[in-house]
Amino acid sequence: MHTTKLPKEQKKQLIGELQHYFHMERDEELGELPAELMLDFMLSLLSPVIRNQAVEDAVRTVRERMGALEEDLYSLQQASRTARK
């Protein structure tokens, strides 16, 4: 399974956020290594779900836009002479 790779600075920031959360919400100190392991676990769990939802959203948007484009194209058609009878 493909795990999302984060830039070093972004990963460091998220580790800090996890440590802050544990300190503020649970009154626990979370070391850097346990926070990194938790982040990696959460990414492996959540990345496929988020990626799949993003793909579904993109597919829905493309379908809607293609439908609108198809309507626009059909509106450009001119009536033929045989249809005017």
C-alpha cells in the first residue's frame, strides 16, 4: 500500500501538533519518536481513504463539467432545412 510521503518540514510540524494535542488534551508528554510513529500510522490508515474521496470528487466534477460542455455543444447545432417543414 502506498503511504503518503510528507516533506520533512511539514512532517516535523505535524509531529509538533500531535505532541501539543497530547499535552493540552490528555495532559501527557509524547516524545518525538512515538509522535512520528503515530503520524506514520495515521497516514497509512487515512491516506487511501482521503485519496479515494478526492478521486471520487474529481470524477464527479469532471462528469458535471462534461455534461455542461455537451449541452453547450448541442446548443450550437443549427436546425437543418428538412427540420423546418
